[in-house]
Amino acid sequence: MNVFLKNGDSINVEEGATCAKAASAISEGLARAAVAAKVNGVLVDLSHKLEEGDKLELVTLADKEGLEVYRHTCAHVLAQAVKTIFPTCKLAIGPVVDNGFYYDFDFNTPITQDDFAKIEAEMKKIIKANTPITRFELPREEALKLMSDYDEKYKVELINDLPEDSVISFYKQGNFTDLCRGPHLPSTGKIKAFKLSSIAGAYWRGNEKNKMLTRIYGVAFAKKDEMQAYFDMLEEAKKRDHIKLGKELKLFALLNEGKGFPFFLPNGMVLKNILVDYWRDLHRREGYVEIQTPIILTRNLWENSGHWEHYKDNMYTTKIDGEDCAVKPMNCPGGMLVYKLWPHSYKDLPIRMGEMGLVHRHEKSGQLHGLFRVRCFTQDDAHIFMLPEQITDEIKGVVRLTNKIYSQFGFKYKIELSTRPEDSMGTEEEWNMATDALRKALDELGLEYEINEGDGAFYGPKIDFHLQDSIGRTWQCGTIQLDFQMPQRFELEYTGEDGAKHRPIMIHRAIFGSIERFIGILIEHYAGKFPVWLAPVQVKVLAITDRTKDYAECVCAMLKERGVRAEVDTRSEKIGYKIREAKLEKVPYVLVVGDKEAEDGTVNVNKRGDEEKFSMTKEAFADLVIKENDEKIVF
């Protein structure tokens, strides 16, 4: 029978051949490298039997799906090892996560990280045995009986909750069997590099009313050197931890009196205001107007927007004058009301309306993390109201602006196009039109992007920007969301060229995403060593002796007069101590002034990161710093 490959070629294989047999027919090297396959676009085991005309794509560890299969099998090996050592424990679930996997267990006796060594040793035995992994399916009643016989109550609950027409599949490796839809590696011996990393509590099915289970995390990579590089990155990340550096650099504080509500300190406010001013300046040039909408609005507004149905569990609510109200988790409904305040003509569009809006979201306490996950943050929102024929150009304009901003901070990024989710509003025709418009804009700009099926907003598809920082981590920040729904819900109108009323199309977009989170990312990206234009303190002037205090203060005053953010240290401490302290504060420039400098009107310049020191007049130094600040140089 004939099977078609990804490149369009066909190969002839015997009737009922498996994907593994087809791989061998192509090349022995591919057969060794393959860990799974896609048949007609569906990810399957290598043991899957092919049929006439199937489209076959072999999956290796060089593919994202291949690594996911690899890591999923690691989770099963972990489960088998734990059941061997702790036979009375109950199995819950074991999915793949970024860089690894986890499995949730219900233990009779609590375990700790001290137990990892014996669990890892058992996992290595299972891997060394190179046990084949086989899939089988059972009817619902037989599946329930099998898991009941194993006394696996969580698996029984999962089977009972499956739709009636579900295929119920299991995977067996040696004497271990687990409920799983797969796919998996063909054998345990394919695993080369793994390590258990941490332990945590997790409620069954994420519901705090359910029992707390024990979650064991692990990491897994195709090669040992890749895993070592990952752990080296984690060590570097610890040094860059924004919570630690935020405290040391006096940028922000996280206090028990306001859990999830960060306090910005003077240095942090300087940084935050620099970002806001930069944002405002760029947006003015790009033809945006700025608005501010109230923090609290009535419940009926949120019902009209659709947020109440989709987001109410994350909203803070209150009553005002007997009326139900909510603290805004998003800015967009307020923007709709502003648009409706006066009539619009097609000649007015596009209207680009920006808002630095403070929003509040009720995050669970266990999910809070520094500035990355907070309960209130400033969203650099904008809503663009436009004609249908303006969609592509407006999206391209937002993409170009986003690229300009990210490039300014030294970020590389990847783009993801997310399509219609299951709980979406609107018709298929509207969704197709919106998705095609986003795709067309990206294609015309010649940008590479990945498709993220089903991860769009409930009102429209979106483009997401994933930043890559200086140590290779990625962060989702910017988003462009095309919305046909909210203009309909709010009955937005403009008068067309034909004199009739029409609905505008709308873009939601954010570039920083959250100013607070973006600051956290910047802290870690630069390891607290901000470039001159972002540094809360750009220059620190140090007097060597009491005799040069007046000159140090004079230099500092001159710098401040010229707009440089400068501080002076005239304490009666040894100069070496003051220099070390300034370096710990990660100030870009430290000026040391003694008798000679005071006499010559010069400064001795210590540039952060440079061993070589140099001397120049104080006026020339001011020019240097101002130039770096104005040109927003990143070093």
C-alpha cells in the first residue's frame, strides 16, 4: 500500500505496516531517531498501523511534539518508580510542562525531596531495562474494572468523567499500567537525561475543595549536555531574580499588608515613569490619543462586554448605592463607552485610543510571584477603531511599533497566531475573516510565526509576542487581538461614505502587557544593570576626602541641572568602600573626585563593566551621559 510523506513523496509498505516499519523503509537513521509519528495530522505512537493513502510525518526529538512525547514517558517512568517504592500510593495525573513533567500522587505517608535519590535510582533501573511500552484500549466497563482492581480511585473518576464516545486507552510497561491517551516512546530505554527537580502540593483537579496531593516535578532533555545547560541557566536566573534585585536596588517592596499589590519605591517609580514617558512619546508620534477610564464600573457593563460570563471569578466586586459593581480587570469596556460619547464618520477612522489603565484581578495567593503575577497592574492598553479595509494596515502598524519597542530593550521575540477557542463568541465567518486579516498582515511583513490552535481570546483571534531575554528564557508580553464582537455588543457605529450606519472593527493591543511585569522582566534581562537611559541613578559622585566634598556636590548639582539623574556620596568613609557600595548598586557611572580633579575641573570616570578608568572635564562627561540617555544606548 502507498503512504504519503510530508514532502509529497510516497513510499510503498506492506499492508498493516506500522509507523516504525515505514520509518525503517525510509532510512535506518530515521528509524532510530523517530519517537512518534503524525498520521493525517494526528500525533500517534510508532506502533500505530497505517492504512492506504495515509499522510505520514515521523517525529524526532528535534521536534517540539517529540520532546513532549519523551517527557510524557518520563512522567510514566516516575509513576512506575514511585508505585514500586510506595505501593500504597494512588496515582492522579502526569502531564508535560515546559522543560519537563510532573506527576501527582496521593501518599499515605508524606514524602520529601530527600526521597528523590531512591526514586531516581528506581527510574534509572526502569530505563536501563529498556522495557517496551504498549498501548491497548478497553470498553468503559472493563476500563473501570481494571482501575478499580488496581484500587486507583482517581483514575476511576477520570474514566467516569469521559464522554460516552471516548476511546479509553492504557499504556503498559512491564508490570505497570496507566490510563493515558498517549502517545509514548516505544520503550523506556529511549530516555537519556532526566532529573527530579522539586516537590509541591496540588489540589486534585485544581479545586481547593478537593484533597491536597503531592506533585513531583522533573526535567528531561534529549541529551545530558542540554540538561546541564538548563541547570546552568537556572543558576544564572537565581542571580537575576527580580524579587531579590528589586529589594537590593530599592525598586519595589512586597508587603504582607498588601499581598499581590506591589509598593513602588522612589527608584522603582523613576524606572516606571521612564517607561510610561517613552510609551507616551512613541504613541503620540503614531497618532494615538490617550484616555483614562474609571477603575470601578457597573456589573451590567461587564455583562454586556462578556467579561462577567468568562471572567467573573477573577474580578473584585462591590456595591455602590445599592448597585452591583466590579473593579475593572480590563480596560476595553471603558474604551467602548468613550467611543460612544460622540458620533463618528468614516473620515474619523482609524481612531487609535491608548490607556495606561490600572486593572485588578483576583489571583490565588499560591499563584502570586513578585511582579510577574500580581493582583493589580498597569496595562498599556490601546483600542483601535477602524474600517474593514484598514485592518491589515493597522495591524502592520501595531507590529512595527511593537518591534520598535522590543528592539529598544535588546529583546528578540517570536510571534504566535492564536485561533478560535471552544468558548468563543461570534460566527465562524467572522472568525475566519478576523484570522485571515491577522495572517495577511504578518505575511505581508514577511514575519515568521507559529499557529497556536484554539488559544485565541473569547471574542477574537490574536497575535502574541514571546520575548527572549539575555539568558534564553521566553516571556509572553505583547498581544494584538482583532475583535468583531465587542463593537456589536456595545452597538458602536460610524456613518459610512454611503450615509448609512456601520459597525467599526476593533483591535485590542498591549505591548508591555503589564508595566509591572515588564519591569520584572527588565530587571532579570539586565541582571539589574540597567542601561543609562533606564537607570534610576545614572551617576554617583564620590568625594575622596572631606576637602573635596564641596567639589563633589558642585559636580552633582551641575549634572542634575542638565537633567542627569545623579547622587553624591560625601560620607567620611574610605573611597574603596564607597566605590564597592556604588558597584553593588549597579550605577552605570561612578565619578571619583579628589584634590587633582577639584583643581582641574575634571572627574575620574569608572564605567560599570570596564576595568579601565579615564579622566575628562565634568562638562564633557555630562555631554557623554546626556548623549547616551537621549540615544537610549543599551550596553
